[in-house]
Amino acid sequence: MAVLEHALLPVRAGSEAAFEAAVAEARPLIAASPGFISLQIRRPTSIGQPYLLLVEWRSVEDHRDGFRQSDRYQQWRALLHRFYDPMPEVSYFGDML
């Protein structure tokens, strides 16, 4: 069973282009993580709405105990977290119905 990580990313207004460039730089960091399956980041359809992050992992532990405890995550944070206000909350989802 794979799990889906979900977060709404509240990117500061006016920094969308820089955020999207940072995402392109950060993508290989998460993709190299054990248990990583796929990543989608969707643009909002209206100004002021958050971006949608969807990451598929083999398990919650692959994300929480693997990626989040790695040096790759520290690089991910340095690239992306400065764009968020407030910091996003992460949720996990299991099997499709």
C-alpha cells in the first residue's frame, strides 16, 4: 500500500516565479529518496490561493523517518520553506476507495 502526502503550500504573493524555479531545483532531492514514488505540485487557479503538493510514498515512514531526517530534506527546506507563510501542514492518505 502506498500513501499520499498532501499539503497546501501558501506561497507569499509576488514570489511565485522564484518558488517555481526553486521547485525545479528541489525536485531531484526528493526524487532520490528511498520510498519515493511520485511528486505533483499544482499551480493555483486564482491569485492568492495555495499550491497543491501531492507526493506518493511507499510508506509514511519513508517520508517522515527517511526523507525528513536526511541531508536532502535540509537542502529542500533551504530552497523552499522561505516562500511559505504560514508553514504548511502535511496530511497522509491511504488506499483509494
